[in-house]
Amino acid sequence: MRATTLEPVTQESKQPSAPKEIVSILLVDDQPGKLLAHEAILSELGQRIVKARTGVEALGHLLRYDFAVILLDVNMPNMDGFETAALIRQRPRFEKTPIIFITGYNTTDFDRLKGYELGAVDYMFLPVVPQVLKAKVSVFVELARQTQIIKSQASDLAAHNHRQAEQLEVIQKLNDELRDANSELEAFSYTVSHDLRAPLRGISGYAGVLLEDYGSCLDDEGRSHLLALDRAAKRMDALTRDLLAYGRVARETVVLAPVTLQPLLDAVISLNGSGSTPPANIVIEPDLLPVMGHVFLLEQCLGNLINNATKFVAAGVTPQVRIRTEARGGRVRIWIEDHGIGIDQAYHRKIFNMLERVGDLQRYEGTGIGLAIVHRAVQRMGGACGVESAPGQGSRFWIDLPSAPPSRALHHNGAS
């Protein structure tokens, strides 16, 4: 029994071919029999065939159609083919339309020259050979089809570009509105944060005075309330202070310059690194690589990271902090490593968001803004930041910044 072989179904055979563009062909002849014969030959091309028996009728069709090619009989009464061609050429739309003259007698060289001057592309003599007529006309049909496709694509592209321009205009307008809104919000945040600090300091101060002068007159519950009030005022003050710092980081004009890290770290540690209990053991490896950065933004980043490294440790444990740099291509990675309580991997990205805090919130005080400041400041310097950590295994925070030539690096105060 013979096996039946199935032809493979290709992707091309599964998809219907795209419809071709239909173009128009104009046949002009005063004899109906010739019109019918030429129409029968050219109908195989699958295009629109338009017929006219006089030059006047042909000119009327020009008002309704664009033509890929015009087949024009030379010998017609009242208005011959040459006169009709001259009038066709007077219309700007048809200045370049191909005209093929069909004649039943041998023309002189003068007549041919006249026809070519009127834009004829060819002459054919009766009786026409069907294959020749179809071949010649198909060339102009295909040319017109391709021109029509190109015009359609150009029109679609122009419409697409117009829509895209409108969308870009809308996006630009929204960006401008968003920029204005952000500026107003930052200004409002700065004003509120700044104006809140004075009454908060007053609340904390009065709470301290009450505890010192009248604490003996209060019972345990009263003193507990005053202590809670003092802690809340101080926490609110810290929060507004960090909000002010974040606002300044967002507004600061950033011009990157070479920075030497050692003196910058010395200044940061003197302000932030010695306040832990017990005092932190901070080790800075020698020969730190210089970076391209902004002094104020770098101070904010390093100060917050060092402060966290000395704060988030188990009770009674001396904070151990190690600071080093590592070359990574054309960039420098600054590492701030500690032996603290660590951070679960699920929070490694969240902790850089505004007001995001993890761990024992009662034991480890904070505003949840410090790492958001680090993230924003590093972004504004064209860098990146992240953390490698696990619970009970400490944390390794890192900052990536462009490297700087050692000879051009500046100290933290901007001096050479």
C-alpha cells in the first residue's frame, strides 16, 4: 500500500496574500470593436479598465480617475489623438502619465516626433499583438501600483508622525506641569519642615523643664507621659530635619568633580561615627580610590550609611564598620560593611524607599528617610547603590560612582 505524501504547509501558504493596489487604464478609440478587443487583452491584468470613444469623453474621465497608462488612438474624428494628448498634458496631474499611441497606418518620422514631444512613451501598430500589448501595459501598471503604495505609506507615515508629534506635545506639557507641581511640593515641604522645627523644639524644651522642675510633683504615670511627649517631639524634629535634607538633595545643583574620599570620610565620621554606645570601631582601608561626585551629596550618603552601620547592632555589641573601595571598569564601588543585625533579602529594595523601615522599630529609632536620601543623592550623581545582607550576618552597602584621575581628586572642602 502506497503511503500518501502530504505537502508541507509553509507559513507563506497559510497566510493569504495581501491585496494588490488597483490602478486604472484608459482606452481611447472611436471604434467599439477595437475598444472591446483591447479590453479583453488587458482584463487579464486585473486592473480597472476605463473606455472612451472620443477625446472629449477621455478628458471627462480624467476628472474622476488617475491613470497608470493611456492607450490613445491617433486617428479619431473631430479631435485626433495628438490634440487629445496635448490637452491631457495641460493638466498638471497628467503631465507625467505614460501615453501609448495606437495607429492603424505607418506614421512619418515627423508624426512620431510630434507624438514623443507630447509625452508618448511608445507607438503600437494595428493589429496589436496581445502578448506585446499586455507586456508593455503591465510595466506601467506595476510602476503605478508601486507609486501608489509608496504614496500610501508616505501618507501613513506622515499621519503617524503627526500623531507622534501631538503625543510628544502632550507629554511635554504634562512634564512641564509635573515639574511645576514638584517644585511647588518641594517648596511647600521645605517650608513646612522648616517651620515645624521651632515649635517642636519648644515642646521638647518645655517637657524637659517640666520634668526637671516639677517632676517630683508628678506620679510615675505623669512622668511617663512627659517622657513620651519629649521622645515624640524629638522624633518629629528628626523627621523634619531629614525631610529638609531630602529636599536639599533634590534641589541641589549637581556639578560632578573629582573627590578624594579619605578627608571626606574623616569629616563625616567626626560628626556621625562616634555617637554610638559603645563607641564604634570604624576601619578605613588605605589608598581609597577617588571618584567623580558632589561633596555635599557624598557627605549625605556616607553619613547616613555610617550612622546606620553603627546603630543597627545587637545590644551590648561594639559596632564594627569597614570602609573600602573597589575598581570596577571605569567606575568605583564604595563599600560600607558592618557586623550588625542584617536585613532580610525581601527588604533589600524597599529600604531605599521613602519612610520605609524594617526591624525592631521600638528598639532602633529612625525616620525611614536616610536611605531614601542615599538613593536620591546617588541618582543625582549618575551612580547606583544597593546592599548585600542577611539576618544575623551584617550588611554590605555599596555606592557606584564614576572613577576620577588620582591627580585631579579634590578634598572634601573642594580644595586641591
